[in-house]
Amino acid sequence: MLQAMGLERFEELLKSVPEHLRMKQPIDIPEGLSEIETRRKVEELATHTRGAGELVCFAGAGAYDHYIPAIIDPIVSRSEFTTAYTPYQSEVSQGTLQVIYEFQSLVAELMGMDVANASLYDGAHALAEAMLLAHATRQVPRVLVSQGINPAYRQVLDTYAAGLGIELVVIPLGDDGRTDVEALATALAEPSSACLLAHPNYLGCIEDVETLAGMVRGSDAKKPPLLVGTVYPTSLGLLTPPGEWGADLAVGEGQSLGLPMSLGGPYLGLFAARSEFLRRMPGRLIGRTTDRDGRCSYVMTLQTREQHIRREKATSNICTNQGLFALWATVYMTLTGPAGFREVARSCARNARYLASELGKLKGVSLTFPDTPFFNEFNLTLAVDPGHALERLAERGFLGGVDLGRFGAGYEGQLLVAVTEQRSRQEMDRFVKAFAEATA
């Protein structure tokens, strides 16, 4: 191979890599193990880990311990689904295309938008793709990002933006834990491609999205920035969907739609839009039509990715959709139905209010934003180190929340607690008792 390329040594291929970044010694990895040895090693490592199945889970921050109906696994495990061919050739994948079509329809209805695509990799990826769509539409290398968006999502945005020369302007949160209105007004004085909001935001606070949307729509720019709403799907059982409060694009993480937490992924990216942005949407779009005999059939209507059209015309380089998890979410939403979906949301909100009220009575514990509404997640300020409190809670059988101090200045002493429909009153009462002991 080197001879064919006119080279003498492999190292000549590394000329573009700076010398100080190259390894000078072999990688220090142990010798390979047999299958028996590997199994024993994995089992030994597993004894050092305790998951949500062993601990009562009150952690959230983007991955939630929702109930997964028992019927989902037998359905998605059917051979017709697990062996279905990828939907490149529609004539041999009608079942796959029908599922995706139904998934799109359900997501569009959930989001209150005109159209949804066949899913993306995860919520962070969906938000990044929304930013790219807005940039391609408005052609302004400046995007406004609320500090209330998940910090991990903002890291993904930073990566995408850096490669395209897009300036990300972070809009801080106010004392109430919500996007600062005055800061947003100042930022809107200059042209931007998009304004990215989270509702509820990362701290659990429900944003005043109608006011924020009105500000974005009413900006002085000839072409106002596109408004992108990042949502927690389960909350839409109670909260107004983004299409109704003025979002142009709506994205979210689909993990709460019946998917296991799975150590943080893989997950399911939701992406919906107004019809005017249809041809700029990333990934795939499945449509329904009739064949020459008048029978219902499903087709790949749109696939604006660089493997299928000229690269300069492509909207995204996404290679696939999360087909299995899109199926998973479709089964979940179909099983729960509108009434069941609302009841799950009500149960989450009801449980969270009870727990927040009880925890707020403890000495050295207070709600960080006592006057701000929340859905199922709330922020506590502790008199003790949250990390130490979480360790003591784990000893008592609880996954107690997320220490926000790891995200830097301004979050010291804060703990994010989440509650889902899975938590019983008895579990919450035991948690309050353990919390009092852990923070004493």
C-alpha cells in the first residue's frame, strides 16, 4: 500500500499530525482474555456498579426513570421488526416505512407542528441539526442559546458551531431560574439565525415561552431568528406544545417515550418543523400514497443527506435514523394514547410537587427557585456538599439526583431532583427521611 502511494514508511502518513500529539510508545493495554476470562472480568466489574434497578431513582437531567409497559419488548422483538431491511428500497420494507410514517405522525401531533422526520440520533444531535437548518435558512453566523439548555447539549452545539464559524451567544438565566428577558432583548438587537430555548429548562423551571416567543417574533430584524424549542416529551401531556407557542422548529430527547435509560444512550432524537422548512429538514421523511392498483403504500419522500444528493445541497450528513427506538417510541405512544399520556404527565407533576414540598421542610434544604413553576424536576440548594449527600443517599438505597456543581460557578450547593410516575408515596417518604439524615 505504501509503495502504491509512493511512500516508504507509515509515519509519512502522519505528517499532518503535530509531532507533540503523536504517541511515542505502544498503547498500554493488557493481553487479550479468553471468553471465560472476559465473562468473569465483566461480572467482577459489574459488582462495583449499582443501577436504577437497585436504587430508587430520583435522578433526571435528561434521562428519566419512566415506566416501560411490559408489552413493548415482545412487540419490538418480533422477527418482522428485528430483521426488517433498511428503508433504502421501499418495495422490500413496507412495514418499516409504515412504522416510521406513524412515528412521524405521532411526533408531529405531540409537538403541535406540521411535520416530523424519521428521528435523529439523540436530543443533542436534534438541537444541533435545528441550529444548522436555521443557519442555512437565515445565513447569519450568530445563534442565541439560553443557558437553560442542557449543558451537554451546549457542548455539542459548540462543536458544530466551531466548525462553521457560528457565534453562540449564551443568554443567562435570571434569579427565577428562567431565561433573562432583558438579556434576550439586548441580544435580539443584532441579527441572528436562531434562538434556542428549553421548556422546561435544564433546572426544571417552566419558561414563560409566550413572552419569549413574542420577543423573538417582534425583533427589529428583517428576518427574525427562527425560534427553536427543546422539549421534554412527557411534559407535553400537560404543557402547551411548541407549535402552539410559536416555535418554528421543535426538538427533544425521546428517551422518556418508553426507552430504557441504558447508561446514557443510545437514545432517540425528535425533530419537527413548520411546513415551510420541510425541504431543509435533516434525515428522512416517509410519505403515504397509493400504488397503481390503488393499494396504500409507503415511500421515502425526502432524504436530503449527502449520500443521496449533491453534497453542497445536503442539509445534513446523518447516515441513518434510530429505527428501532423510533419503533419503540411509536409502540409506547400508541399504547398510552392521549388520555394515558396526560395521566403519566399528571402523575409526574403531582409526585414532584409533593416531594418538593416535603424536602423543602427539612433543615438546610430549600427550593432554589421557590416561586417558579416546574414540571417533574426541581432544583434544591443544600447547606452541605451535594456530592457528599448523594453518597450517603446511595448507601441508603437512593439515586438522589444530580450535583449541579460540576457545571461550574453559580451552581455550587445545588442539587437537581427528578420524580416520575414510577415513584410511590412510600418511596418518596422514605427518601425524605434518608435525605434528612444525609444532609444533617
